Amino acid sequence: MVAVLLMGCATTIPASLARRVSWHVGFRDLYHDPTAYRGQVVALGGIVSQIEFLATNYRVAVREFPLDGSAMHRPAIKPPSGGIFLLRFAIGELPGNVQPGAEITVVGEVLGKGIFWGYGEAEEVPLLAPQHIHVWGASWRPRIQIGLGGSFSP
């Protein structure tokens, strides 16, 4: 029983990788000037909104939500979102459970800017090369859907 409890408290980011994360770099900083953080390793969370197959890779658009501050590093899905960031996966490296709607925590190296086409307009957003990704299952916290797509998570 103790082992089960300890597993529930474990982090989702491997310790060796967590030591490399620039924890002081927030999404807002990254969003405003991704090229200033090129080469740094960051941890972000969010919900996969779109997956594109390009000639040489997959590009995954993620709607960012801040990490919850716990050792689990789960995204705190509370509107509003901070914006969009992109992940670039080589052919054959996109995990099968990364699908639109999936809640994820990702650790990746900042590559610079990518172009996201949302609402008919091009937007420059942070582009990352993922080094670790955790896809969350159903939340242990109750979530209540309210009317027009809103949600509540105590």
C-alpha cells in the first residue's frame, strides 16, 4: 500500500531531465520572445489542439495552461489559456496517445519561433523539440462541464 501511495506522489518528469529545465522561464516570457530562449529546456503543459503531418515531421499545436505547481507538474486547466505553442516530432516519433484533446506535460528544447495558423491569421509562437512527454489520463479531480464548453475543476 505504501508503494502505491509513493507512486501516486511521483513526478512525471525524470529527475535527470528536471535538473536541466529552466524553471524560471515562464510561458509568457517564451511567448513574447522565443528566440531569446533558443537552446534552453523548458517544461510546459496544455491540451493538444491540432496535429499536422508535414513532409518531414509532425507539428503539434498545444493550447498552453500553466503547470499546477505540484511535483506532478500537471497542467491546471483553468481558462484563459496563455496561448499556443508548437511541438515538432520527427516521422515515427509521435506517440500514439498524443491526440487532439489530450492533456499533456512536455519538457522540450526551445527551437525558436514557429508559425501557427489560427482563425485565418498567421501567428508566431514558441516551437519546441520534445524530450519528454506525459499524456494524462482521466483526472482524479472532479471536473464539471458547464454549458458552452466551460469547465470547473476544484
